[in-house]
Amino acid sequence: MITESGLTFSSNYTVFPNLFNGIPRGCMPSELDFYTILNLICSPLVAYCLLVVSQHLIAFFGMRLLLKDYIFRGNAPYHTALIALTFALLPFWPLGEFCIAGQPFVIWAIFNLIREKKTIYNWLIIILFPFCASDFVFSNLFFLPGILLGMIVYFIAYKKISFTAIFAWLLLFGLSALSEYRLFILQFSSKFTSQRGTYFTDWLLNWKGFIKTDLSMLFKGQYHFYSCQFPIIITTLVLSLFLVRTKRNYTVMAILLSMAFLFSSIDTFHFWSGSQSFFQRLGSLSSLQLRFKALLPITWYLIFAICICFMIEHTPKSSVICMALICAQIILLFFNLNTSDFQKSVYAENAFYYTYFDNTNINHRSFKNYFAQNMFTAVKEKINYNNETVLCLGFPAEIAQYSGFHSASAYLDYYPIEKKEQIVDIFRPELRKVTDSLELQEIIGSRRFQYFYKRKIDTLKKMLVIDLDTAALKKMNIRYVLSLRDIENTTQLHLKPIDSFSNENKVFPEQIYIYKVN
């Protein structure tokens, strides 16, 4: 949408018309972002494929160098390569870019600079990573403190300070902020208030629930930062503690596990009732999620690698057992044997599994099937579409956006709070029917508002009866409603039925019904 709009390099406050009947350009990703650049020079499908392939390649080579030079130190080359492969097979969230996949490369480069290995590759990694790691708030804001903490521990332990490494860290921080300069300009502008402040207001955890959630995230992970550490890596950890009974092993594992638990605890801190007085002091920053879970995958795979390394060093006969554990992790990742995170969310990023073993799964479809461009092109021709705003019911608005529709909603992290309020006003009559406060908060806090109605639609076999505020529809300049199901009460809603079109691919969305707002 950015590249086709011609607004890639426009000012922050230029109106970007494709979403929410117009939002500031600054709400969309920066032109300095790697994926935005890919879309400038490639088609969407080619850009997506290049992104995903490069994620796994970067993850493999970065982890292999880190393990070879600083964990195994040239020993056990086959184990090193295969452990690097396990990390590279993780189901990285594509829009996270290299925020997880690139971490081993950054750590390797920092270690090189500390050890005075000042090659051009170290500086290239430091300079390029901030522009290839999604947005600053998603990962780097939390990865960089982790790097700094590790550097401080190293300096204290070895009683040596590397000013070159400190400069590299400052450069990483500065470039990470620069890569998302649009976000910072908007956030600290008096003209702009983000909708993110509407999250997490109606339900909170007591301290028991807080600890339980921490432990659940620690051992099961979260799908944006999925580690697949259960059960193989955790089994390897327990086995190493049993076979390698040395103070060094216990100390290293205690430190790494404590760090992993700390990262999980900080991440879920905003869910705890006892944290609210702290967040209230932050003002507009109170909605910031402390995503230190971005450090969990690298921490778990360093635990995995160090356990394997210690077992090979201290019990040579365990080399075969170690290889079996690594192969078991590869099989687990290849064949999608661990699919849900601590919230029971299921990821669908295992392209190998879904392409060759479960290619009928609704969560994994080709670009052609998912975006159903022929059907939406027919819709545009039928209504003589001229960039009017449409409301999508029962299916992701992104499907319509791909075919050039301007939508009233979107799966977007950051946009003006008044736009969120306009969407809520449209569905207000329907929201009054929701009696569960937790469900209501989930609906209002969701970036995919239409999915509430998809759940309702899925229970129906025939026509849909839904209550919308027609005045709010008109206030947001919505001209058409595109629905997954035929709406029964069109007269009450002042909607004029136009036509319906079937998906030639016979997959979701199977059919789209068109209504004009009168």
C-alpha cells in the first residue's frame, strides 16, 4: 500500500487514505525499513519470499559463527552446524524481519569488537541490523538493553572495558531510533494520541496469576518470538545438569535461566495489578509493552548449545546422545510437532510442513488463494469503485486492501485514537449485547475488529442479523459494506444490496456480499 500510494517519502502528516478513512503517513512503516525497500523494488509475492528466505539464511549463518567462535571454539563442527540449523528452522514471524533471526550476528559482531577483531563485517552488521529488524519498539528497544547488560557483565568479569564495543552499541541504538524516526515524531507530537493507550485496562492478574503466566511464557514461548524449547531443549538442559556436575555448568545455567525468567516477567509486568501505579506515572508511554520476550529465543538456543558443548567436553561418550537430541529438535521443527504458545495461539509460519504435509490447512494458503484478487476485482468493477472507504465484515480487511480497496479498519499497531473510537461507535449497538467484560475488552482492544463478527458469522448457516450504527458509518464516510454472509436486516441498517460474488478458489472468503450505505 505504501509503495503503490506514491507516499513512501511524504511527510509524517500527509494523509494516507487507504486505512481508517485517512491516517497520518507516519503511522505506516518508514521508508528506511528493509521490507518497505523490498516492496519498492519487487512485487509483493517476490518481496515476501525474499524476506522469509533471507530470515532463515541469516539465522543459520549468524548462529553458526557465534557458536563456532565463542561457544564450541572450533570443536564439534557437525554439532555446531546442526544446532545453527535448529535455530534457523524456527517459525520466524515474517513482519518481524531480522529482529530475532539477526540477533546471533549482532552478538557475534559485538564479541569480535570486544576481542579487538576489527573487521569491516562487524561494522556492516552493526549498521545494517537496525534497518532490517522491524520497528524499534517491537524488538530493538529490548534487545539493546540485553546486549548492554551482557557487555557490562563481561567487562566486570574480565576487568577490561572495550570502548570500541561501547561505541558500536551507541551506534546500534542511534540507528535503531533513526530507522523509526516517523514513530518518534508522531509519539511526541502534541497533535497525535495513539490508540494503543486503550489496551489492557479492564482485567489484571493477581500475583499468583502473574507468576503462572511468567512460567508459562518461559517454557512455552510466544508466537511472535517462538523458541520451540519444549520438550527437547528443556530435556537437554535437565540431562546436562545431571551429567555435567560442575560449578561452572550450574553457574552458567543459573545465570541464563534467571535471565530468561526475568525477560518473561518483565514482558508480562503490565498484566499484573501491582504494576499499575508504575505505569500510571509514564503518561502517554503507559501503553508500551515491555517486549523483553524478544530475547527468549536467543537465550534458549544459547542454553541448548552450551548444554551440548559441556556434555561433549565432560562426557565424550555423550556425543551420540547430543546428536540425537539435536536431530530430535530438527524433526520437531520440520514436522510442526509443537504448534501453540503460552496463550494457545497457533502459528502458521512452517512453510515446509504446510506445503508438503498439510497443504489443505486453512491457515496456510497461497497468495492467489488468500487474497482472491479475481473476486475483488469483480467487486470493484460492479460498483465502479473509486477509492471510497469500505467496511469489511467477517474477513480480514487486508484481503480487500491487497486489491486496492480503502478500508475502515486494519491490522495496524499505531494509529490515532479518534479512528479507533469511530470504529467502536459503528459497532456500539452490537457491543451492548456482549455481557462478558473480558470478552468486551478483547473486542475493543483488538486490531482485527472484524474477527469478533467472524466468530458470530461462523455459527450461522444462513443469513446474518447484525446491529450497526448507520450514522457512525456515514460519519466515517463508509460507502460500501463487504460481508462474508448475506445480511438479513438491511432495511433497518439503511443498506442497499448490490450483488454477491463467489471465490473461484472455493476457499475462505468463499463469497462476498456487497451493500451500499444509503
